[in-house]
Amino acid sequence: MLHLIKLSVGTEDIEGLASWQARRVAQFGRAFHRTRMTPRRREELLNGGSIYWIIKGYVRARQRLLDIEAAVDENGRPCNLLILNAELVRTVPRAHRAFQGWRYLAPEDAAPDLDSIPGGLAEMPPEMAAELHELGLL
């Protein structure tokens, strides 16, 4: 299994990402992300992998990768569609620098799901959880 990590450009919070994707589902009938680059490690990604979203400098959510399809964009250029499960799963916020495109992410480097952590972390403000994680307290 292998994951992807990607900056959610222009998104202020998880609700903004969810809203953007809901519009895409309403328009196209499914959640997806368009990318010019073709992931070469397709089989590993589709063996339980997710795309982890960086929002405002922190990994905050993930979505399960369902498929990768070749496509053509509105300008006739080849691209790929990363077909996603519509459910956004909140993760323990983890600081991450910005970069262009997407990167592979090893499972051991992925942020854990927020609801998998005991002790009410899911109710904690995201910035506080991220700071406690950076201090090694979570």
C-alpha cells in the first residue's frame, strides 16, 4: 500500500474542501482530482491507499483512492483523474511544507485518523492538536 500527499490550493479548512468536492460530485457524479502527472505506482496506490490533503500548512484530511483514469482536460491535453471516495476522513493535524503537485507518502509517514486517537482529540481545535503533536505530546 502507498499513499499520495497533495496541497489543497485555495482551501481554508476541511469544510471548504468538502464543499468544493460536493460541487464536483453534483456536477460530475463522483469525487476526483485532476492531475497532469501519471502515478507510476498505480497498483500500490489502489491497494488501500489514500490522498492526504494539506490545508493551511497542515495535513488535515484524507480520502481513499478508488481508481486512476486517463482523461483529457478541457484544453484537449492528456491528464489523469484520481477517483476518490467522497468521504473526507479527518486526520491528526501534522505540519507539512507546501510543494507543487503531489508526492508519494509511505504508510508509516501518514497522519493517523483523528477518530483513532483516544482522549477527545477530535473535539480539540485543529491548531491546538497540531501544536501538541509538534511538541511530541500527541
